[in-house]
Amino acid sequence: MDECILPVMNTGLRGVDVASSKICDVRGKERKLIYRGFLIEDLAQNVSFEEVCFLLLYERLPKKQELENFQQSLKQKRQIPENIFSFLKILPSDMNPMDVLQMATPLLIQNDQTIGEPGIENILFSAENLIAGIATITAAWERIRNKKQVISPDNDLSHAENFLYMLNGKKPDAETAHFFDTSLVLHAEHSFNASTFTARQVASTRAHIYSAIAAAIGSLSGALHGGANVKVMKMLKEIGSVDRIDAYINDLLNSGGLIMGLGHAVYQTDDPRAIILAPMSKKMGQIANQPLWYDLSRELEKKGKTAFKAKKHKEIFSNVDFYSASLFYAMGITTDLFSPLFAISRVSGWAAHVIEEQYAMAAPKPSLYRPGAEYVGDYCGPDECVFTEMDDR
């Protein structure tokens, strides 16, 4: 019988289903993002980030006492080992925060006596340790690199409130805290994106969850993934005023450039998260007396879509990065912290995927991710090279 030859898919695995999952569904044509059966609009409007974390990890929304217990458990894990602060203090202050976060995250294992022990309850403990600890590391690094005293966690505050407090040294107002909490809900999970696939691939080797999450952070640091909203903010600053938008778009499209924050690998309509973030960005800009960034974003979105359709003869849509950039900036958050903010939220989704990869028997999946590749050769072409001795090369 002739051997079956499968086609090579040089598509970055786009459109290729590599495993089954019960965690998240992204329906790009329908403008739907679903966490364990719940529409993102319902979650963003009605629940806190802690409730979403519980949903992702425990596969259902919590009851009142369960939520209180979960919140208390996260609070107990906010205080990270002192030697992590010592480590952060010896690093150069100009290091990229994502590089720092990737290095420091595995150190959280010191707080985890369950690592290596079998059992779902142990990996859930580790997941909570990571959710709490990554937020503390991020806030601490921002303080340390700016030569400010590290702020200890305040266990009277929610996860979102406490992060902003540790970051700025003052408790946020209710509306800012609410907007930040909602942004964490929106960023918590997005199916098999690049960083989540990275986490699952590492987890499939049976490496522990700290290794998988550190690898995911490395993936998220890329400009085409978690770094996209940084580029959005840079773009907005380059434009500077609404009357410069037309010229900017024209120059960009004529040179083959991209309008950052417009376009997505999955959505064929506006990202539902962008629709939720846009009014938050507008209101936050009003609170901070910085309406420019939302105004620029709104006009750039409208004119960019029109110009792109005229030039490329197809539509383009806003994604989550487009309005999260102006929202975070109006909150006074440093631009290079945007990607760590993403990680503070997405660690909950990553952890859920690691758990599913290693423990969920009900979701069929590969025992180990090991894709193939078509070898096309190097300077010898697709055939073998003829070996030559050193003197004859």
C-alpha cells in the first residue's frame, strides 16, 4: 500500500485544531467569546476577576462562601518570598518588565510545598499561588526600578484594587478599580492563542506549572502578541492630534505598514472585548482629564477601517489591544507595563489550560505535542550533503 502523504501546512497552525478543550470558545464570525459556556459580555458586566478565575480553574461560577474562601486563599498568597525582592533589586533598572517577570515567576515555587506531588488539589494551589504572585512581582518591579519603596499587599482590597495600590501607593477610586477589574476579566482567557499553546505544549511534557507559565510569559512578550497594545500607544503618540490621522493612515498604508490594533487572527468582526473597552477608555480619559487618547483611537478606528477597505478591498476590525492601550495609559500606567498587565490576567487562563492538559481526562488531547515539519534542505538542497575533510572545505 502506498504511504499516505499529508500536505504541509505553513499557516502557523491557523485553522488547525490540535486538541479539544472545555475552557474557551472563540467564534470569530459571530463576535462571541465564551468562557466555560458564559458570554464575555455577561461576565464583564456581572462578575469580578476573582469569580472568573474560579470559573476557569474550577469549571463553574462560585457560590458566595466558595468565592469568599477563594478570595481569602489568593490574599494569603500575595506576600511573596523576601528573596524575590532581593533578586529584583540587583537587576538593571532598564530591563524590560516582561523579561523580569519571566525570570522571577519560577521563583514563586518557594511558596509551594505541593510541587511535584500528584493530585488536582495541588496544582490548583499552584495556580492560585501564580495568580497572586505574578501581580505582586509586577507591582514590585515597577516600584523597585523607579527607586521607590515596595508596597505590601492590603488584604482588605480586591485583586484589582490591591494591584493598583501596590503599584501607586494609594488606593484607587471605585471607578478606576472597576475598569481595571473588568479589563482583567476581558484578558483572562482566549483559547489556543500563542502563549496558551506555549503553556500547554510545555505542560504536555509533564513539566510543572511554573515552567509552563514562565514559558507562556516569554511567548506573550512578543510584539505580535502581548506587545501589540504597546505599539498601539506608540502609534497614538506619533499621530498626536486628530487632524493628522488622514496623513498618517495614507503614509502607513502606502508603505505597506499596519494599523496596530486593527485586525485579528480569529475575529472576522470587531473583537467583543474592544466593544466593551471603548466606553471604558472614553470615561477613563474624562476622569484623568486626558480625552485625547480615546478621541484619537475612535477617529483612527473609523478612518482606518474606511481607508483599509478602499485600498485592500476587504474589511478590518478592531481588536482587544486597540482600546486597552488608551485605557491603561489614562490610568497612569507606564506603557511597558501593558504586557505584564496582560499576564496578570491571562495567568488564570494559562493555569486552567495546564490543568486541563495534565489532569482532564474528559477532554481528548495529544499525550505530547510533537508536530512535524517538511525538511527543505540547506545549502546542499533537500538531499544529503557530501562530507568533506577540513582541508578540502
